[in-house]
Amino acid sequence: MKPASGIEIVPGPTRSGAERLLAAAGLPTSDLANARLEHFFYAGPASTPSGLVGLELYGEVALLRSLVVAPSFRASGAGTALLDHAEFHARSRGVRRLFLLTTTAEEFFGRRGYAHVARESAPESIRSTREFADICPAGSALMVKHL
């Protein structure tokens, strides 16, 4: 899909390419598996993506995860294009509420319609994800957007 930004976003990054980009940004990779990459999208070459975003779908709710843009591509609109694509994909799969955890990007997501919610208000399907339960620190902000 090529959004209005002109940035081409495609499904299915390679696991190694996704892991390299995430690790370079200090984001978790321990729970990535090939099956989990089914709802991941990237911009740039598959083996060395310049941007990446993923979703974990749980019926009417989903967890947005791993939105990352390589430093040399920041301020290019890639982050917004990837987020827009992930939201479109989630909507097309029947998702009505999109959750995320962040320690560094609250302002970015807040400008795009995400609001803070208490961690204990997250649906069980989100609370039981490895990202929520194990990987992200308890101090991470939980945010949600109604699609």
C-alpha cells in the first residue's frame, strides 16, 4: 500500500530485518516469531527495513507494537504512514480499540488520537500478552484509540 505520503508499506518483513531494526532502537525482540510477523508491516528493503510496525489481533481489540523508524528516516513521515497503515489494517479486521504500551512516544501517539488509560482497565487479551505482562516495564504508559 502506498499512502498519500508516498511511502510504500508492505506486509511480512523478514524476522532478521525486523529484529535488527528493533534491537538498534532498544526495543524488545524476544517474543518475535515468524508466526507473529503475519500482521507486521515495513517500509524500505525487507532485509533492512527503514520502518516497522506490528499488530497482535484479539477480536475487537488489538495491541499495536514495535512502531520504529530508523534514525536516518525520522521526520520523513514514515512513522505516521506506518501507524496509519496499521490502523487501517486493524479496522479492516474488525478491531474497534487499539492499545499500545510506550515509555518514550506518548506525545507522538497523543497527537494521533491515543489517550492514556489505567493499566488495570486493559482487556484480559491485552493483559495476557507477553509485551504487557513481561516485556514492557510496569511504568509504561498504556494508551488506546477507538477506531
